[in-house]
Amino acid sequence: MNETISQVALNHYLLAGALLFALGLIGFVARRNLIVIFLCTEMMFQGIVVSMVAFSRYHMNFDGQVFVIFVLTIAAAEAAMALGLVVLLFRRKQTLDADAWSSMKG
């Protein structure tokens, strides 16, 4: 079971990770809905995770895969915090438009 992935397969995984990250970045910049913005950041995380696992498998060094576990754990905690914040913001202004929160008053 000492098989590494080939250079071609690595390029495919890196392309998939780059596409996920690019789609997430486009969605983050283009949309104004807080939930869509949150989901786009998660998509960017997943693009990075795919690339890290591909590099880890290509070099047969499992440190990258272990680091992915920590990244996914942090992303899950961030998801819970962000969802709670989105619910709180929706209860205050009855909208999820990010522009409504650009001029917050203290």
C-alpha cells in the first residue's frame, strides 16, 4: 500500500481545489446575503482542504492530512458561531443583507 498519486492526478486534485476556492471567492465578493457569504467561505475552506490532502498524499507525508482534521474542526466551530451570529442579526433587523449592517451604530 505504498502507492503515491501520479503527477497528473495531483494536477487534477489541485485544479478541483482551485475551482472550489475560486467559486467560493466569486460568491463571497458578488453576493450580499449573509448566509450565502458564509457558505462561500466554507467552500473556500474545502478547496484548500482538497489541495492539502492531495499534496500530502503525493509526498506520502500524512502531516497535511492531520492538519486537515484540525482545519475542519475549526471550520465546524466557526460555522456554529457564524450561524448564531446570523440568527442574532436577522432578529435585530429582519434582513440578511450585508449592506444593512455596513453602518452599525453603537
